[in-house]
Amino acid sequence: MAGSLDQRLENLRAGFDTVRPNARTIAALRDNPGCASRRVLDAAGIDKAKLAERLGHEGQEGQSRFALQRGDRFEKDVKANAFAVAIDLLRRDGFDLDAVRLLLLRDLYPIDGTGDQDVMLAKRAEETRTAILDMARAKPDSYNLVDGGALEWDFGGAIARLETDGIAWRFKDQIRVVEIKSFPLVDGRADAGKVGATAWQGAVYIAAIQDLLEANGMSTDLVSTELILMLPRNTALVPTMLKVDVLRHVRTLRRLLAGQDSIDELVAKLPAGLDLDLDGLDEEQAKDRIAAVLKAIGTSYAPSCLESCALARYCRARAREAHDPRHLGVEVRGALAGVPTTERAARLAEGSARPRTEEKDTAKLLAGVHRVLVQEGLV
Amino acid sequence: MQWATVGQEYVVFPDCRSMQNTDVCARSVSYGRPMTDQPRQRRDPPIRERLLAGLEVLGAASEVRTVAEAAEACTGLYVNNRQVASLRRSERTSWDARPSARPAYLAPALHHRGFEPIRGYLTSSEWDLPRRVVGPLSLRVDYLRATTNVSRRLAWARKQSPETANAFERLAWRLARSVPGGVRNGSVDPAAAIRAAQAELDLIEEEDQAQREEAAAKLEQLDRREQVFGVDPQSRKAA
């Protein structure tokens, strides 16, 4: 196939709606590293929610409106008056912040539909890059707080710009990533699942900053892997801090990415001429075309996809149709090792099919379970 | 003293910059505060004027929401900060129709290098340019100045005009809570807030002023419209 990777991703997109990837998108990688479609679609910036809609499987990607409103209010409060609350909180915790130099990219280059979003994002990326490198070089009077930065992220050959939620902050000798979240810290403890999800997002930013430093011949140690979370304490919206070391997350993320086919290889699997150009197609034809693209690149459904991918409902329906044990979760998939479908598993359990060599262990187990169920009169 | 006139007969806002005028401000508070169930008065000042009055109280480039709160404290009339987005556009339109026709326009703070508007931070077009440009330290400096100004006003009002003090407590609290000792047992301690803010200002004010003046000299070279509303970030490469 001719042309650069970016060009080929553009061809695949063929004018379909776009959405900017964010750290949440990338952090979703660890939920299901095996899904090639998601990586390609994210690299091409394709709006998966819109695809799901065309496929008749409207998902619920993203957070609830109420969660967003609460989060928004808390974040605004912490950032109010040039981050006054955040600065106070950090100083109380002993962070050294004599002269606060703020670069508020969100205010300077708003991405709100009033201007060309790509231009704004490009400007943010350029300013973020300069600011982070100046911070790392400890240049006097460089900014020490960057809000609304845009970092570059290598999707495996395809470079995307990420609009970050986090704030990069330089204290003394290290750059820190700060995330403002609205789930509460109650008696010093926060919801482990939410802290985990935030840790993965923070890990994406930290990894992106490490890449930037490395590409400029600087030590990656200049960015701390300890993420600072600003959360509401108990039930009120009074902010407090929690520090989470995400070194492990950064490593896992890098390992996952390194172990995968490059986007280049995945896109190459597409037959020539197959793209998401849905112009002039009726509903059914459009569905078929999208399904053909997903099938050609490959999907890999797991229940955890439901939390992070708009196409999950579609993939689940396909997995059910195909009797793919994956739709029952990782544990069931593991327990049915060697058995390709749930239908086949049922026949092995009843003894109506002869197990192949690779199915023998599982078949024995299934037959045992079936015997118990029969004895108990459940089947 | 400057006066903004609304409608034909009612003078609403004095120039609130000096403490002596707070009594006049207090009058406008009692005028505007909905003490009865009467519907909004026809003579209520428009939002832009309320915000300009709020800005004069703060005395430095400030965040939209803070300006809206200051406007409410000063006039007793609620300002929904969502209305500010459309107001921004109408200020520009009004300028384009008749440049400089109004004594003051609500204008964004401007970035010190490219003079792009800093969307969330407001100033008044009648302020001199160094006050309207924002360098790396400026937003912090301006927050500390606003905290000082509002705390000073609160301290005065607590002694002289309980009604005005009530109107300013919330605004003062939101500003002073983030400086050491600014809020004690849930209540603003104006003297402590001023002391803490001034101590930090002493460290950074001079450097900030030099950067602002340097930038303002460059801004002076641009045309008047750009001096007021800034340079469109999309019209030039990032500075």
C-alpha cells in the first residue's frame, strides 16, 4: 500500500466523524490489549460512538452527565483564581513554590468549537513542548505550571496529540503530573477502581513526558512517576491530596505497546478499497461496510470493554452470535481453554462430541460438572 | 470620579477604586438587592456595567466567575457567568460598529508574548496596558492584589456598613481562603489575608511589573482594536 501511515489512516477514515483521543482512550488499552480494531480506530481518530450508532448499538462510552457536572464543579473550584486553591494545598504539603508561573493553555487556545480545533491543539502541543523542556532544563523564569497541555503520543507508528486533563508542575528538581478528580477520599481511602483508572491515565501523561525528555537527550528521571491526585475530602468539595506511584503502570503500558503489532501492520490487513466511506449507502449497506472493516482488522471482545469502548455492545453481540466464550468473561474463557465455542463446550459436557487432543482436559472437567448437574436434577 | 449612567436618570456606579466611595457602592447595593418580591427593575444596570463595576472592586485582571461574584457583591444583582460568553462577542460587535464609543469595554487579559486573549480572565479596556497584559507571574500577582483589595473593602465595611460587609463576605472568603491565615474558623480575617498576600507580592511584584511593561510597550505598536481585544490565536503562528 502506498503513502504514509497517516495518509492510510486518513483513507480508512474516509471523512467519517473524528474524536480526539485522550488519556482515557489510551489507558483503555490495558483492559483489552488484544483488540486491534480499537487501536487502529483510535490512531485514526475515528469516533467509535458514532460508528456504534451506525451499527445500531448505541453505547454509553464516557461518564455520566451527573458525574461530569460534579467533577466540573470541583475542578473549577480547585483551579479558580489562577489555581489559588491548588497552590495553597501543595504549599501546605511542603511543596516548594515561591514564584508561581502559570501557562493556562486552556484559556489561551480554547478547544470549544469556536475556532479550528486542530490549529488550537497544534499550538497547545507546541507551547507544551517548549514549556516542559524549559522546565526540565530548569531555565530561570520558565513556567512551572502548565494547564491544558497537549502531549504527543505514539500509538505504534501513528502519532496523536493528547489533550491532557492533568497539570504539569515543576517543584525543585522534578516535574510532577497533577490530576484533579471528583471522586471522594473518605477517611483517607478512595474507591480503588477509580484510583486505578486515574493511575492509568496519569501513567499515559508521564510516559508521554518521558518520551519527550528522552527524544531531547534528557533523563527520564526528571519526571516523577508519583502522581498527585487532588480529590474532594469526604462528602464536601473541600480538596485534599493523594499520591500514587504509577511506575508499575508506566512499565505495563510500555510493555503492552511494545508487544503489539504496529498500527502499520494492522492497517495493512485491510483489503484495498475497504474504508469507512459511507456516503450514498443505505443503513444496511453502511452496517455491512463498518462490520467488514472491523472484521478485517480484528476485534477481541471482553466484558471489561463495556466500560471503555463505545463499540463494546456491538462486539458483545457478535461474540454471542459466534458462541465465543470470551463474551462470558476472561475466567470462563480461561476455564474453557482449547474449546473454541460455548456450543462445543455444551456438547463436550453432555458427551455428545468426541474431544480433540487439545480439548481433553477441559472436556473431562465439563463432563464432571455435567454429571453433578444431572445428579442434582438441574439439567 | 467616574460615573456610569444607566437609562436617563439614575447614576449607578461610582468609580469604586478608592475606599472613600464604598458608601456610594453600598447605596447601589440596597438599590439593587431584591429586598421585596418586586420584579427586576427596568432601571437595573446591564450586565456589562455590573461586571465593569465588579472589576473595579477587584482592581486586577480576574477570572470570569470572580468578576461575576464581585459584580453581585457590588450591585446586589446576580450575574450568571454563562452570559459572559455572549457578552464577549457583543462587546466586540459594539466596538466594530462604533469604536471607542463607550467609556469602557469588558476586555480579556492578553498574553504577554502573542497578545492572544486569555479567555477566562477579564479586564477593563480603560485600564492602562501593563495592567491588561499577563506575563508568567501576573495571574498570581493579580489574584493576590484582588484578595488584598477585597479584604481591605471588607475590613472597612464591617466597621461602617454591615449591609455592604454582608454582600462582600462570600467573595472575600473565596479569595482569602487560599492565603495562609486568610480564613479563621470559617470567617475571613482581612488583616491576615492582606499581610499574607502582600508578603507573597513582595517577592514577585517587581519582576512581574518589569515583564508587563516590556510587553505593554510592544502591545502599544498594535492597532487599537488589538490592544483591546487581543490578537486572534489563529491569525499568526504561535509566538
